Amino acid sequence: MKLARRTTLINPSPTLAVTAKEKQMKAQGIDVIGFGAGEPDFDTPIYIKDAAKKSIDEGFTKYTATSGIEELKKAICQKFKQDNALDYEPSQIIVSCGAKHSLFNAIMCLCEKGDEVILPSPYWVSYLEQIKLSQAKPVIIETSEKYNFKLPYRTFKHAITPKTKCLILNSPSNPTGMVYTRDELKAIADLAVKHGFYIISDEVYEKLIYEGEHISIASFGPEIKNLAIVINGVSKAYSMTGWRIGYAAGPKELIAAMGNLQDHSTSNPTSIAQKAALAAISELGLSRPAFAAGTPPTEGGRMGLSPMSLMVNEFRNRRDYIVEKLNSIPGISCLKPQGAFYAFPNISKLIGKTIKGQKITGSLSLSEVLLNEAKVTVIPGIAFGADKYIRLSYATSMENIKEGLRRIEEVLKQ
């Protein structure tokens, strides 16, 4: 079959492929422990599910406005004001089918052939593929573990050209978990204002921070706000990955263009999921138990604590354990992530060694050895543009983390 050329520009998502492989092996009865998941392992909080059920019972099951229902956009505006010191109007907000969809719309409406898009590495896998789909040129800037995987200012400054259309920024970061400081963001914002390029700021992990604070780069004044497109969603903070609700805030002209694109692709996000997202963002019903009894975290039924607080506390405990354990395994070292729910250990000392008869040439071969010999899935760092690393998600139980790391250690000893 002769497919459109654009289909040859992109690669399948390695993270989704690993997750699918893990599920397939489990269906075959194989005892696999997965560190690949990019979603919280907690259930969606009760009050959010109740809002969705209510919307069904009330017949809220029809088309809505393409860009989202007005009350949800108003709630998002209020969220930006309270959490990020940003003032937006509903006309500057679009609700899409997940934050990935919001990113896709923004990149497609901003970037085209002849443009350059600056992308720090390691990067989330879909950024690169979406840039390629837009036919813009990705300008990849490698970051260093020595400087906490932050965009190096001098290198960044010299990479800016008249063709630079935008920078994609992700804080907290997937896959590194690092969080940009206020000063670091201010320096980046000043360069954007000086040279007139846009910043697509993916802030979907903003609620999952263990050290430091989340600062939206759009909050440094009206000039940078006019150049910033802030991407967020309910998937990570409220454990709503399958509900597929993301949103973007930015200049009216761009948001309108994104709405036009969405008109002719997906139309509106699911009506029921929008009502659930409204309950989540408005944080309605927080006086009730956070989670159903027996769902993680174990204290999930406790009154008075928000689901988010319970989840962040549990992730922090897991992060502390997984990083300490990884650093005790010969051949592996790992920085402590400040946010999100990923560890990104350095495996460079293992490259060139032979494990179970297989020579380790990079992250892909190590991932294969761990899957075949330890029955553990990890994401190879090459998918993020960093072949000397692997990504482990700690969005799984402490029991799984302990057993999975025990298996990894046992294989690597050999």
C-alpha cells in the first residue's frame, strides 16, 4: 500500500509498545513486573467518578462546543489564577482529548516547514514525532546529568536563529523528573521575549512535586505570556489518564486556530469526561473519602486529605526507595527526581559488558535482557534521546518496586 509520506516520518511510541508487551505477557500467565507505565496506579477519586455518573443520569451525553463547555473553561481560568498567578479568559482556553492532543494542536498550528523547534534532550517521546509531523526541523539540545538535565543557557542561546519558532519545555520533566527553578525559567523567558519565539510549556506534572515549586513560565509578565502556550490536563494529578481531558491556554488567535483544527479532527472531548474534569479541577467533594476502600494508597479512605495529597505522599515514599536502591546496584547511578513519577538511572557503566550471553550496547539491549531474564519491563532511554539511561516508572506498588529491583539486581550481578 502506498501510504502518505508523513506516516514514514514518525515512529511508534516505545512507551506504549512496552506497556502492550507487558500486558500481553501477563495475559499469557508470565509473572512480569512493569516499570513502564506513564500513568498513576491509583483509581480515579470517588467524587470525580460520581460527577461522571451524575452527568450520564442527567442526559449530558450529546455534542458540546468543540473547545469545551463554558463552565469547564471558566474553572480552568480559575485554576490558572489560583495556582499559577495567570489571568486568562475562556476564549484563551481550549479543552482537548488529552494533553497530548493539546500539544499536537499547538504544534500543528504554530510550526511548519522552514521553522526550527528547539527541543531539550532527554525529551518525552511524542514531542519529537509531533515536530516531525509538522515538517518543522527539530533542533535537539543535549542536557547533562551534571546540571540536573536542565537546558544549558549558553548552548540554548547560541542555538537560537531567525528560523526558531518555538521551544518545547517540560517541567516537571518526563523522563527525568527534574523541575526548573524560578531563575532558570526567567532566563529562558527573557530570551524568548528578546528573540520573539514561542514557548510550548508542558506542565501536566505540576502537582507531582517533592522538592522545589512549580512556576509557570507564562507568569513572568505580559510579554512572555503572549508568547507562551501552557499545556496541562487532569490525567496525572487526578489519576484520570483514560478520561482523555487536556487543555491549553494561550493567545486568542492561536487558541482559535487550534479550535478550528479540532473542529475537523475530533470535535469536542467526551461530554461526560468534561463534567468529571470540572469536578476534579474545582475539587468538589473533598470532604468525602478520597478513594474506594482497599485501593492504593492504603490510607485512601481517610477523611480530610485530598486524593492528590495522598498520592503525592505515596509517590514520594516510592521515589525515595527506588532511587536509594538503584544507587546500591553496581553499574547503575540515579539522580533523585524532584517531580513526576519516573527514575532515570544512568547505565553507561554497563555498556560493553556481557549479561546472560548478550553484550550490552545501549539502553535497548539492556531493556531486552531485563525483560527476558528478569521478567521486568523498563523503557530504553534511546526513546527519549538518551541511550545511556533507562526510565523506570514508580507508578506501581511498593511491593512491585521491591521485587522488580531485586530481580534487576540479581540479573546484573551476573
